[in-house]
Amino acid sequence: MGKRHLLLFAYMYARFSDASPNYTHMDIPLDGGGIRRTLDYRREVSPTDRLIGDWASVWYERYSESFFRALSQSNSK
């Protein structure tokens, strides 16, 4: 198992852990121009847990295609 495999596993583990939202409700526009976003979690999470889950989600969404492409290329060699 190479570095690429370990990185992808780490991002996926954090992304799909209890620190990430289990369900995201539809955004509600507010009168002041903002939005209200409601998230459900499987367990009680601390602000630090949420931050780690958000960080992993961003990185997973941004790089998942290139990670999976790199993994498939490394398996074919």
C-alpha cells in the first residue's frame, strides 16, 4: 500500500466518520441576506470534531476524482 492509498483512506475515514454530518437539511434563506443551514450528526460532536469533519469533506470533494484516478493508475502498473 502506497502513500496515495493511505491519504485517500485517511480523507475517506474522516469524511465518513461521525464528525461529518449524517444529514444536511435544505438551506433556508434569511431576511438579512444570509442562510440557515441545519445539519444532523449521529452523535454529539465538539466544535473541533466538526472542524475536522468539514476539513476532510472539503479535501475529499476537491480531490476525490484525482485520488481515485491515481489509485487506478497505480494498480495497473
